[in-house]
Amino acid sequence: MAFPAPHETVQLPLPDPEAYPGEPREYARALMQRKDEIEGEIDALKEVLTSHGASTDTSLVDPEGYPRGDIDVYAIRHARSALARLYNDRTEVTRRLATALEAAFSSPDDSSSFQAPSAQAAAQTPPSSASSTSRPAVNGHHDSSLNLPDTWPDRAVARVNSVAPSSPAAAAGLEASDLIYSFSGITASNANAMQAIGSTVAASEGQPLTLLVTRASERKMLRLTPRSGWGGRGLLGCHILPV
């Protein structure tokens, strides 16, 4: 069989915050751009596996333990290895993006002009908020120093099914039936969004995450800090479902 060249991957470094002194918006944009690039590489590598009739779980050996002769074992191994690195990079860039977004939205001047670099993040907005001057809740409290972003994801990524009393989610202001449009930069346009949310939460204990939600057509920006020891299960104390 022909031996195709493996998919070429280049592992690029993640943006360094020291390269953007005093420019939290630019740093957040750089992280978003890198995240988009990683997502594109992941999709391309998945297509490579599909073209070889394989997945991340396909066995590469026959029943006798020898490398299979009906598939390109080398190309599949190469794609799987690159995917593993990219999944790790995506988790790390998502974690950094959560912190960067906090800084980008911490100033009314910065947040009012902040826009995501990708077309996905700048898609058409869902139903408008009840008031164009409404402010987001931060840890469950109104904070007039923060403004809602001008751009909004085009569809929700998850719905809040339940919130435990006295939980981090309750303290952040989340309520059952809230629609989450962005969870620390993760939107419905991301592949495996729910898995990415879980990875972000696990890697962000004690770090505030920015959530964009709607409640009865009113837009809100909440800050949710995952933490253990609050008296219940998990780091959030809420159950969310994909939309």
C-alpha cells in the first residue's frame, strides 16, 4: 500500500503574558487566536485518522499481537501522538484564557471594546438583554465596574439543570435553567465543549472563571470560582447539560 506522508504538525508556544505588558485585551486575543489554531489542528488530525479508517481507540495490532497490515500504523500513531499534545495545549490555553478574560473585562474601557478575534466569537447575537445598560453579576453581586461584552456567542453551549445551595455556583449567581453561552471562553463552536469545560474546571480550582449566561432573555456575566470543601460534591455544585 502507498505510504502517505503523516500530517505535519508544528507545536507552537503559547502566548507569553510578559509580551503584552499592560495590554490584557491583546493578550486575551492572542490566546483566543492560539486556541482557534489548536482547534483547527485537532480537527485536521481527526480527519487524518478518519481517512485511515481509525480513531483514537482503534487497535493497531492483530489478534496475535503483530502490527496490523491493513492500516497505516505509523501515520495513525503519529496523529494520535500529536492529538495528545494538542489536547494538553488546549487545556492549558483555556486555563490561561480564563485569567486573561478576567483582566480584559476588569476595566470598563477595556471590556466595552473587547472583541474576540475569530468569526465564531463574533457571530450574530441571541435575544437582546432586558436592558442595554445591565451589568453582570460577580460572585453573586452586582458590580457596576464591569460591562457586558459587545459580542456574544450565537448559541448556548449548556443549560444549568440544578444548583446546590451554598455552592460555588450559587455564590456566583447561577440559577437552574440559566443558559450558558460562554464558559471561560468555551462556546458551542468548540469541539467537545462539555469535555473542555470539565477539564477547565478541574485545572482552575481557586481561580475565577468568566461565564456569559442568559436568564429570561437577560444577559449576565458571572464569575464562578471552582473550589472544594464547600460541603457538597464537585468543585462547582451545579449540574449542567449540553444544549
